[in-house]
Amino acid sequence: MSRWVVEAKKADFAGIAQRFGISQVTARILRNRDIISDEQIDMFLNGTADMMYDPHLLKDACRAAEMISSFIDRGKKIRIIGDYDVDGVCSSYILLSVIRKCGGNVDAQIPQRVSDGYGINERLIKEAGNDSVDLIVTCDNGIAAYEQIEYAHSLGLTVIVTDHHEVPFRENENGEREEILPPAEVIVDPHREGETYPYVSVCGAVVAMKVMYLLLDVMDIKEKETIKRSLLEEAACATVCDVMPLLDENRIIVKEGLAVMNGTDGNTGLHELIIKDGFGAKKLSAYNIGFGIGPCINASGRLDTAKDALDLLCAHDERSAEEIADKLVGLNTERQKITLEQCSIAEKAITSDHIDRDDVMIVYLPDCMESVAGIVAGKIREKYYHPVFVVTDSQDGLKGSGRSIETYDMFAHMVEHSSLFSKFGGHKAAAGFSMEPDKLDEMRTVMNEESGLSASDFEEKKRIDVPMPVSYISEGLLTEFERLEPFGTGNPRPLFAEKNVKVISKETFGKEKQYGRYKVKSESGAGFSMISFGNTSAFDDFLSDHGNTASIIYSAEINEYRGSRKIQIMLCDFC
């Protein structure tokens, strides 16, 4: 069940509209995103790459760049250790490609999801020692790797951590949080205490990119500005796929990264993947990255090895890039099939064990592949709107992956009960862990007894930007809304609402006739067409019980097809 909330934040909408040449509707949408000051509005509407924050502001980023530079100058061997998701792969590519351009003796390793688990580990460190590596640079991991980095030091290795995850902490006797930082020579993570960077909600690839910007400056590379711009592609992919808010600097990174992707001089491997995934003929959006390109990159780490995805980004000739892209698309198709099967099994377990009655749903799927557990958790969360952990058997006990809701800080609750886990990490909205099998029942008990959630927390909020008749929508207004893109986390596509619309007729479309196209009339008598993609059958059932009349939440966009532009109204919710 969703709860409709009309955003009613106050501002001088007429003044904002006049100063920035926009409608008052768009001014209201900006205010609803907490874009308040003229400086914020200008950055949101007109932000360009030169408005990104100075990387010198990122604590110890300069030290990291200078240390890497010294290892390059001395011909020392450098190894990047990333992670197997999109952010980890893109971070690894950013570090690897730039250090190579700076003349560094560098390679990269990415852990195997099943055998290694998340991030830097003893096997990879031992391997680095055997390979006479002098410097390890982590990306998208390392902030929680205290023991692992101690082990690296015992082998004579130097370690630089670049990460964006929450810093582990403990509470002292006064109830104050104390950071637990790993003993690396340099740590760059915007979540550290005393951080001066203006916007901390960035992904690992952005942290890596900022350090590399500084390295390019330190090494005074001839074409450094061209290289810097090229990195925005990978940073944009990682930002979208790691579900970072598309606000502030992130918005500029994704906007500019999409511009590079939609151009002719982008990454060869990404270009081939875009073609193979069916997006070659259209202008890419953040949605295409999050639900098309990203899953293909992720699929290599889920079902095979993420090195394939890294090789794709590193590919310079079209033939090899095309071969890898073909493989990734095929792996993603296989991943989709496995996910559907496990979701079906999960649904049976939820029903038989009444797991949906729990505040925090912990679903044990012993045969589920570790690599798809997080996706299954996300699907369950979408359906039930509860925090969800999917737990599966692994070679070393149990492994779990969680997805949360707006009001439940998953990582903080795991910190409170850290004794349950042999290893864990993550964010407020998503986390992963390893644990001994005999801890599962205890986890289910304590997570539910101390959830702090109430019934209202399980009502997903549908935030209406403006209650507005569909007849107010025009091509001019929708063209103006394009200035609000890219849409995504933190900057959703604007939602509007209209009461008591009457459905006159309906036709179905899609391969399985699963979508609906409706002719609708408002209370004022204005007619319009509306499309339903995700909730057609439920909407039809509702109409049959309510005389073909409903109040609706809708979004709108311009649909371009074969050179023609047409307003498209999309049903988002109803009551």
C-alpha cells in the first residue's frame, strides 16, 4: 500500500520562474528537491563540468596522488584491487587507465564474488606479494579491511585506500562514535571525520576519478584535460548503478558523462555494449544505464568474472570489444532467468513461513546463487516495501545481501549487531554480510525485536510534485522538464495527480498483452490517452469495482518515434 503525499514546500515561485526563465511548475519541482538558493538552482539547471568541486578539497587525495606519482617515477610495481560490481569495475578502469597514461607499471585484480567475497582479501594480498608488487591501491573497497591491510604490511606492501563506503566505528564509554580506520598509508574516503569535501554522497569511481585528476596534474600529462573529460563516462555509469543521488555534483557528472557516451569519442568497449544491448539508435539516459548497460557489466561479476567487464572498458579495437560485449549481454540474459526462478522460490518461502509479517524480512534461500541474492532482495523489497535480507549457503557458512526502505538504516542496524557477522559492509539502503549458520535465527530475532519500525514505515510514499490536471501538460512544459534530467535517485521524474478521471476505453499491447492504453476523460471533460506499463491488471480490477473512475498519479514525457514527437501520459498509481 502506498501513501500519497503532496509536496507543499514554500518558496517565491514567481520570482524563481522570472529569474531563471522557467515556469512556476518547474520552480515548484526544484523546491521539492530542496534546490533552494539561486546558486543551487543555477548549478542544477545549468551545471557543467567546470562547476565540479576541486579535488584538492577531498581529504588526503593530494597525498594519494603524490604517493602514486613517486611510485611511478621510481618504476615500482602498482596493483589496483577493485570490486566485482559496476562501481568497482569502473573505479578499477579509471585508476588503471590513468596510471598507465602516466607511465606507471600497473595492473589490476578484481576478487571473485564466490571464492573471494567482497574487496581486498588475504589471497589477493599474498598474490601481490608473490608478484613483487610494491603498492596496492584499492577502489570501491578497503575502508573496513583492517586485518587485511595489516597483513599487507607484514609482506612489505604499501597500501592506499580509495573508497566511498561508511567508515566502521565503535562507541566509546561516553556513547560517542570512534572511527576504526584501516592502517593504510593513505585513506581517501569522503565519509571520514573531518572531511572537507562539499558533497560526500559520491560513488567509488568518483573518488578514484578525483585522485586521478590530481595525479594528471602532478605528472603534468600533455592531454590531461581530454583524459579528465573521458573519465566522466565511467564515473557516470558507476554513479547511476551504485544508486547515488542524482543531485549536486553527481548530477553534473552523470549529465556530462551521458554527453560523452552519446558522442563519437567515447570508450570503445562501452560503445559496443550500448549497440549490443539495443541502445545504439537512441539518445542514452540514466534509465538506460541503470536498467540496461549496468546490469550487463554486473553480469560478468555475478556469473563469471568481472575481469571480462574490465577488459571491455580497456578494449581499444572494435572486434575484441564486440566479442566481450556479446558475452556480457548473454550473461545478463542468463542472470535474468536465474533471478526469476529464485524470486518464485522466495515467494513460496515468504508465504509458507509468513515472513511478510516480520518488520525485517529475512528470507533463507539455500540454493540461491550469492551473485543474485541482492537482486532478489531488491525485488522482494519492491513488492512488500519492507527491509529485506536474502541469505544463502556459501563455501564458508552463510552469505546475505540486503535492500532497505527509506526509514530503515540497514548498515547502522548491522553495526549495532556486528557480533552476528563474520564480515559485513554497505550503506543505509543496501548491505552485505557473511555469518556462521547458527547465527541466522538470532539475526532474525534481534533485527525484528529492535527494528524501530512502525506500520506507517511500510507505506511507500508517492510524492506528488503538483496536483495538476493532465490538460495542463504541453509539449513546451515537457521540453522545459528536460532541463531537470537526468532523473533517478534523489531526482525522480516529476509526478502529478488528478482526481476522478473516467476511463472510456482500453486496448492492450506488448508481446503478452501485458500493457494497457486507455482513453480517459477528466472531470472538466478534457480527453487524453494514458499508458500503463507496470500495474495494468491491478488498475483494471480497480476500475471494475469503481465504475471505471479513479484518481491517478501520472508522469509525462515526449515520446519521439520515427521523427514525430508526441506527449505520453504514464499511469504511476491510482486510488
